[in-house]
Amino acid sequence: MTSQHARWAPSGAETDDPERIAIREVLALGKALYDRRMALGLTSVELAERAGISQDDIESAEEGGTEHTVGLLRALAAALDADVRLTVGRDLGSLWYKAHTA
């Protein structure tokens, strides 16, 4: 006896949905923030002090629970001694913090 299984294939509409795009971008920024903080060896408390925001705000941003405003991006970039880089694309690699050169 053989069985046949239907295979679900995404239609592509899911990748163009503005809400999904916004979620992916917030998660990408959170990952970039976490990666840069770890590269500097900072705790969330230390980064919060440097940026002048609360530790809860740092944790929320890293977890994708905060929509990043220009002001927040500037404060975080300054605290991380980095620039925020955005490139074309909506994957996790299209957003990152680039360290200032010495």
C-alpha cells in the first residue's frame, strides 16, 4: 500500500506581507544588537548605562519586542561605538552594527 502526501509550498505572499517584513527587521536589529554587545563583552546592564536607557529596554530590543526608532538606534550605536548599517534585503544579515575603526 502506498500513500500520497500533499506537500505545502509557500506561495510567496508570506514573504511580501508588510507585517512579516517588519517582524523580521525588528528581529534582525535585535540580533545585531545582541551580537555587537557580546563582541564588546558587555552585559545588558552595562550597555543600558552607556546608552542612557533601562536594562529592560535593552532586553526588549534584543528580543524583538521593541520597534527601533531613529533615536534608539543612535543611542545604541553610540553606546556600542558603532554605526548602524542597513542594506537592501530583509534577511537577518541585512542589518548590523559596524564597529568604528580605530
